[in-house]
Amino acid sequence: MTEILVFNSAYVETAHTLAIRTGLSIHKGDWKPERGGAYIVYGADKQVDALMKVKKELGCIFIIMNFLSISEIKGTPYEEVLRGNICLEQNIDAVQEFTDNLKVPSQFIVHESFQNKNEGERPIDFIYYEANPGKQHLELKDLFIDPKIKDFELKKGVEYSIEQLSSFFIKAKTYISWNKNDWLNINKALSCGCRVISCIESDGMMELYQPFVTFQEELDIAVVVLQPDYEQFQKTVISYSLNKYLYIIQQIYGKVKKENTVISSGESQTSGATIVGEQTETANE
């Protein structure tokens, strides 16, 4: 059995793009793991106990889509879930660190979003997420005191649907990313045609994204920001990622599709029932 498991609604969209790329299916409803089964897992940190039990008792293999930094993982039960499995990591500079420090085989992946085009007006000047408590001293909303500037703050912890997020981003001119390792949202913004301003990131990631993202040490909303070319982003950054991670998936799951095309909105992006339900009881059976 080969399936994609989604334990966190934040990853529904990128899980659907992976399903389209690979031809693998997203599990719906309660998950009953098969002995020796191989699964691709989003949000594994939300189901640590269940995955550990399945790994131990049924010998299942996981490719884990990781969104946490090594400092957040070290010494936690989630670290044990990673061990003996494969990690696909969104920061290219962390790949070797995962392999060396955590002893977890890792590879780079770009988490894609559906492309949404808007040739019309974009009434929102700046869109951004609210500050991380205790981690971000810059309150972005305090910058927009000019009533002529239209800004929109996305709330942390709110589960926006794919359709909601897309509707926000395609109405915005510029996405401000001032939280480190914010690649999932940066990719979403680029897919919706937004300009992107980001805080300084690791060298490898900035080199990869330099043609598409404006990186700043101190936020300056007055500078001219790069207008992204998503088709070019697809041909370079996403293609580079596909060549990295699809090989890993193929080694475990056999032949997979390899569609080097832009995935547009409307292609298998139904959310709703795609989230895997609570698994602890099932895994304890």
C-alpha cells in the first residue's frame, strides 16, 4: 500500500500537488495501516505516538515531509519518528545537517501550490502573517499607518481553506515574509503572482530564490520589489526540486509520474475529506 497521509490541514494543498506529480493517492477517512506499508506523511509531528507504534509493530516505512528546524526536533519524540525513515526538507541548507546530526537520510523538496492567475486589480498592497509570539520583534501591522496603504494580516493558528488563502493572495500585490523558514507561504505567494519580501535566509536558499524574492536585512516597504515569473520559477527552482525528491520516492514506491508542468488551480484541489482523521485508536488496534 502506497498513500499520502495528511495530519495537518496546513499541508492539504501541497499534498494535492504531490499527488498530481506522482500519481499517488491521498488517504481519506480513518487510516488502517498495512503491515510493511510505505507512506508519505505530512504533519507527522501531530501523530508521533501512532506513527511510532505503527513503525514498531507493522514495520511501515515513512517518507516524512518535515517543516520543523533541527533545534525544534532535537531531543523530542518526533526525532525518533524520523530515525529509520527518510526526511524531505524544505530548506536545502538543512539537508546535510539532518543527515549528519540527526542521522536521518534527507533530501530537498519545494512544497508547491496551485497556480492562481489574476490579471485584474489587486486591492491589497501588503499581505502578511501576524508575528510569532516571542520570536518576532517586528509588528508588521504597525508599519502601515498611512491610510492609503491597504494591508491584510493573516492570523496564526487559523485554518484557512485552500480557496480562502488563494482568494487572499491573488488580491495582494506583495507578501511580506518576516518569519524564518517560511517557504510554504512564500511558494504560495509566488504561485498567486505576488511579489515577495523576505527576511534574510540561509545562503543556499537565498541563492536559489534570488531571482524571485527580495531579501532584506531590515524591512523597507518602499523599495522596488521583484515581480516574479512563476513559469520561470517552475522551470528552475521546482524542476531542480523534482529531480531531487522524485528519485527518492521512486526508489521506495517504484515508478511515479514526473510532470514538469505548472499545476494550476482546479486540478484535484478538493479539501474537506482529505484530512486523515484521528489515528491513535486505529493504530492501537
